[in-house]
Amino acid sequence: MEENKSRFRASPQEWGALLEELAASGMTASAFCRDRAVPVWQMRHRLRKARRDADDRRGFVEVLGGGEPGPAEGVWVEVGRHRIRVGRGFDADLLRRVAEALA
């Protein structure tokens, strides 16, 4: 039997409430969806989207590279989905303004 993907509709606010309820329930996503007649594929899509959105709002995510950078080296700074190379002698004020603009 083919699942009808168009039957379940929820507003962004309703999805937010469902995701919070799922987190507080301690249930698996499958069991939660089965209990509330929510298509599992939609819940998984909303969970992935919520995680992506949370990652984008975190600001500085990861600094790649370790120790003291060499003269020709530097470090990579990731802000959301953006990656910035920072070399020795960089302008800290400029980096701060760029990071704020990307956040």
C-alpha cells in the first residue's frame, strides 16, 4: 500500500511544537509519528532541517588546524556553511565584522 504524502499538514509553529514534544517524549521518532499519525518521512525531514538551522545559528563552528600556524599556513574558520582562511597577521577587526555579517 502506497503512503499518501499529502494528507498531513502542519504550520512551521506546529512543527516546532511537534519537535519539542518529540524531544520531551523520550520516544523514537518512528513511535512518536505512529502514535500521532505523522508521516515519518516528514518528521525526519523536519529534524534534519532543524539541525541545519541550529548549526547555521551557532556562529563559529570549528577551527581547522592546530598549534601555531607557520608563515605560509593559517587556520580555516567555519561560520555556518561558510569557510574563511585566516593567516598570520590577519586583521582581527575585519574578521569579526565578516563573521558577524555571515552569522
